Amino acid sequence: MEHITCKKCGSANYVKNGIVRNKQRYRCKDCKCNFTQGDNRGKISVQAKALAVLLYGSAKASYGMIARIFNVSRPTVLYWIKSIGAKLPEPNIDNCQVSPGC
Ligand SMILES: [Zn+2]
């Protein structure tokens, strides 16, 4: 059987707490969060998301291609790019420094 730990705090101190989307849901006794096993939620690192945004930003990778690389859905990729993009500063297009007057 798969070793089950809480996705938030890593505790193995959990109880079964119903079924959601045909999957067993567990409730962590330590941090009180609910979690399921067998999906990718919470398993993708920040570094992987940053790489996805870089791939997308290079204009050589589509949502679908990134989704296949990381084995997630296309809306997930869209969400990563939106959420990481929202933290970046606005590009300053009024103050072009490449050549004056452009
Ligand atoms: Zn927990």
C-alpha cells in the first residue's frame, strides 16, 4: 500500500474523511487539512512552475506542450503563468532604453 502523508505538514497522523471524486479523502490530525492521494496537487515545485513560465515566455512552448511535460492539465499551466506573471513588475514600455525616440 502507498505510504500516505499529509500534503501540508507531512504528518502520517490522519483519519479517513469521506470520498471525493471517487478518491479516498483523508483528514490530517495535526494541521486539520483535508487531502487526497493520487493527484498532482501540491506536488509541483515552485522551480518547476518557474521553468514552465520560462518555457512559455520563450514563445516556443504552448500550454499543451508544457502541460504534457509536467503531466498536468492545460488550465493548470494557464493558472501558473497567470499567478506568477501577476507577481512580476509591469514592463515599462514608455521608457525605452534601447534607442532614443523609439
Ligand atoms: Zn497536516
